[in-house]
Amino acid sequence: MMETDTPIYVNNTQIENVESYVYLRQRHSTRDKNKDKENQRRITAGWTAFAKHRDIFKGNIGTCLKRQIYNIAYFQQ
């Protein structure tokens, strides 16, 4: 990919040049080809979803229901 300092405009709005972004829950980087940051971001998102509903996960309900709650919490981030 060729880097340029020439601004790009769409409908008279300048497009921001970024080094990384999240698309479809996956971090992409224009410079860093190392996946460590993406892996750490996913781990953090998983623990955040777990911590949000800690009382439910420690409760006496079925694993199937716990998994459904975790998935809802994780994918709403």
C-alpha cells in the first residue's frame, strides 16, 4: 500500500487518515502487521463482557443461559 500526504475528499469532506481501525469487530492496522494488539483487544473485550454480568455468571443458573448472556454482552460492544 502506498502512503500519501495528499488529502482525499468525498462529497467535499476530507477523509481522515488513521493508522488503525475496528471493522466487523476486528482491528486492522495500516502499519503494524503484528496481531498481538488485535489479540489483546479481543481478550479485553471478552473480560469486559464477563465483568459486566459477573453476578449472573457466578449465580446458580445453567451454563447454556450463561453462554447466551455472555454472547449478547460481548457482541453489543
